[in-house]
Amino acid sequence: MLGKHLFMTILRAACCLLAAFVYVPGEARADDGMHLGYGKERTVTFLPVTDRGTGGSALYFPAATMQMYKGCSITELHVGINEPSGHDSVRVFITRSLDEAPLYEQRYTARRAGWNTVTLDTPFQLDGSALYIGYEVTGQYYLHYSEVFIDGEEWINQGDGRWSEYTGIYSASLYAVVTGGSLPRNNIRLGHVSMPGYAVAGESLLCKGEFVNLGLDDVESLTLSYYIDGEHACDENVDVTPTAGRTSGEFQGKALSFSSPGDRKVSISVTAVNGSDDADPSDNTLEARSVKCVDRFVRRNVLFEVFSTELCTACPGTHEVIAATLEGKPGIIEIGHHAGFYTDGLTIPASKEYEWFYGDGRLYAPAMMFDRTCFTANLPDYYAEGSPVTGINSEHLVNVYNEAMGVPAFVEVNVEPRLDAGNRRLGLTVSGRRLLPLADADKLRLFVFLTEDSIYSDSQAGAAEGFYHRYAARHSFTPTWGEYVDVEGGFSVDYETDIPVEWNIGMLRAVAFVAYYDADDICHCEVLNSAEVRLAADGTAGVDDVDAGGGENVVAYDGCNIVVPGGCGAVSLFDASGRCVMYNPAGDTMTPVGHLPHGIYVVKVATGGGVKTVKIKL
């Protein structure tokens, strides 16, 4: 059983969390003053205070911020407090240094859970100097913290008698109310900005950004100034959806373009809000980003690598999301590495060695890589810890796919198979050449794999019934980290291998890609382009639409099942893009397919007379 002290601690925290979610202060209007704080107004977590001693939080506001409020006054401080005992002593303060006597302090006894409003006995006049605004409380188990609204410097005292800078992902449940006649009317803070890493000469560069309105007036327009290599290039006025104070908005800009190919450093600054100067322009400029301008944009394929094993209980659900999300999206080439969470019977040495990409040694599955690239600049939330990434949902998959498709093909890659199905012998010729200028050519490598799709398993953890493994890496023709090829001069390399009898030839794909390899940097192993070819048991490549023929083994569809009188061997279903969506290695007279989404499918059935193919509509 829980100890009494622990039980009461959990109960207090639960009661306080409920109170914090029920009580939400209203948004400040001009006549109510403005909120000055970094967090949102709901408590979401608690940080412990040692032995219910004296703990607290403090927010630091630099002079660039406080200049906006010069001549105004702080009239209230709002503090999130845990379940009070009736004897909890609270001290609110305003100071220039946490190590000096405060400029203002006021004490009171906390008597309510959640937000406590402290009306200052004497409004504190602001002169534009930098300030710390904070509180200390004695007798509490926890300090309240909220989700971050805007970034800012914060400090914390957890009962050890000293202040230390807070570097966590939350923000103190603390804010001040500032009133006066000179409150800033137009003031935004620039947030995340998405900018393509590649542009085509003569075409607009589409930039998308977020901002937070920290002023009194609704934001209806912004003036964007663009800089190339530190020099002012042009300005653009953009209209935005009216954005009220203490809320976020979005903008799009498309005035910037480049006249010729080359590498550029591009920055954006918001130089006016609603046609007027911003009250604090210090937080309006995007750090310069690298943009490579090319003379033409050649579409590429995207290499999508998934770490997944039979021991991973979360993997089946994630594969369902992958299949549903990427269905019909062009240019996806998938490789499944059976590694990341132990190993299984489908693990090959190269896949195991690719756990190097995890960097810090934290192994997990499912995990994914798109083109072995860290898209940190435009997708910082997904790539906060590098690549591969986990926890990706459908929206994330689409966003990263779109980001990857925004990169041009720097090389051409071709795969030509030579399949001797009767002797189960496969030969490949992989060729390619440079399409766009490349740096670090000595770090370019060619990688060639053989994958098998729809491998049936009845032992997959997390799957209630049988499970089909997607595009498992079966064989690496090249060393784990590839082999050097002359991309500048063009290359052509031949490979051969035997195909084990337990592999389904009709489900095999040969995959080749050119990528960087930097043993010292997992984020400099980007794939430049990839290609694949699907093999077939009859020695051809691709999926051919063939009408069902006559004979003893007629393939039919009754609306719910694939019907083969007399029975058959393996049954495979391919969607309209040629991707295998179901494989049954031991077919029967009837194979249920009613669970698949509606659409056009190609069915291949192994019969005594060979392979029969029929097109059906579910």
C-alpha cells in the first residue's frame, strides 16, 4: 500500500492540477493592463521542493523588453500555488539581482489552490531597466509550472537555499500585470520560420513563419525585409489573419528570388507591424539560413528507412499508420531494418550496424529516417534529438515527406536487374551520374540492398493475428557503409547473388542509393537520390496488368474473397502504385480480402500452371 505521506502528496497534486485547469484568468484587455510572463495560464506539471522548505521561481526580463513599459506600473503578480495548508508563507518580489535586496517585496499567506492574485500595496513604477520578477513560498511540496508561451530566461529555487538557472521545457506559473498609458500597441515576437533549403533561379522562395502578438492591437499585417549574405535584398508587405494579443499567428512571404545558381545565406526580419514600428525589434530577426539555388529542379525518390523488430509491441500499429499515410504518395522507397529493439530472424549485419545512427546509444523502435537527413531547421520539434526519430504520427510523416521532396535530385541512380528465376540467381547493374554540383565528393558512397515485402509472421509482438513485415532488408550487396563511386565522371557497377529458396521472388526489390558517409557526423550522411526495381517470379520487373486466363486454375473475385477452384500457392495483392499490400504464402481455395480499403488491386496467384494475374476492384 502507499504510505500515508506519499498518498497525501499525490492527492494534493491531483487536487491542485484540477484547480489549475478549472481556474483560468481571462485574457488581458487594454483597460485591464498587459500580462508579462513566459508561460501559458494552465499548470501542467510540478517541480518538487526539498522537505517543504523555501522554494520559488523568478522570471528575468531584459532592458529591451522593459523599455516598452517605461512609465507604466506593475499592479499585480499572479502565482500558481499548490494545495495550501493555511500557513504557507509567500513572498513576491521585484529586483535587479537575485543576490541583492529587492526593490519591492510583499508577503501574504496562501489560502487557495491554483492561481493566487497578489495586488501590490504600492504599484511598482517601471523605468525601463532589466528586472527579475519572482516569488518564494515556504511549506509547499511543489512549485507550479506551465507550458511555454514564449521563451525567456528563468530561475528556480527548489529548497536548497540557492537560485539556479532553469533549463527545463516548462515555464513558471507566474506573471505580472502591467498598466499605464504607454503600453506597447504593436509588438510581435518572431517564432519558427520554415524556409526551403533549395531554390530554383528565377522562381520565388516561399517562406512560412509563425509569430506571437505581444502588443495591445490585433496584428493584421507585417512588413518582411529579406537579406542575402548580409545585404538587404527587398521588402514585402503581407496580410495576416487578425491575431489578438497573447495569441499566435502565421504568415507567408514569397517576394524573394535569386537570379543565378549558387549558395546563399538568407535572413528575414519583421521591420513593421500594422505599418508601424515594432515596440521591441530585438526579437524579430531570423538567424541566417543556408539556401542552395540551382538552375533546375529534378524530382527525386525519398528513401524511407524503418527500424522495427518482432519483439516491438508498438511496431504493428505504427506500420498501419505508415501504410495508410504513405499510400499513393509518389517516390517513396522503403527499407525495413530489423534492429533498434533487439534483433530477430530477419536482422542482417548491416541493419544492426545502422544503430550507429542513434548516436547516444538510446535504442528504440519503431524509429524512422527519411533520406538519412536531419531536417532540423524547418522541423525542429521532430528532430530535437537528431535522427532516427520516433513517435511520428500521420501528420508528422506527411510533413517530413514534403520536406524531403523539397530537395532536388543531386545524382541520377538507375538499377537494371538480370533475374534467372529458375536458378534463383540475380544480377544487377547499378549506374548513375551527378546532376547538380556537389561538395565533399570523397564522402559519397553507393549502397545497394535487396528487400522482401509482405513476409508473413505469426509471432509479432503487439499483433493480435498474423503480421506481414514490410520491405525487410534481406541482403546488402555493398559494405555496410557503402562503397566509393565516381559520381562526377559517372559510374556503373555490377552485382550478383543467389536467392535463398525461402525468399519469395515476387516480393523482392533491388534498392540502390547514393549518400554521404561521415563517420564523425550522423547528420552528414544524407541520401542524394535512390532507385528501386521490383522483381517478379517470371523474371520480369514491375507489375503487369494481365487479364485472367482460362484453364483449370481460374482466378475469380466474389466480392469478399479471391477464389481459386482447386486451391493455389502464394497469393499477392498490389495496389495501384505497385506496392504489395498483402501476401499469403500458402493460399487456399478462398483468400479473404474484404478488410482492405476500397480501390483497384492487382492479384498474383501462384498455381500449378505458373503465375496468374488479375485486376480486381474492391
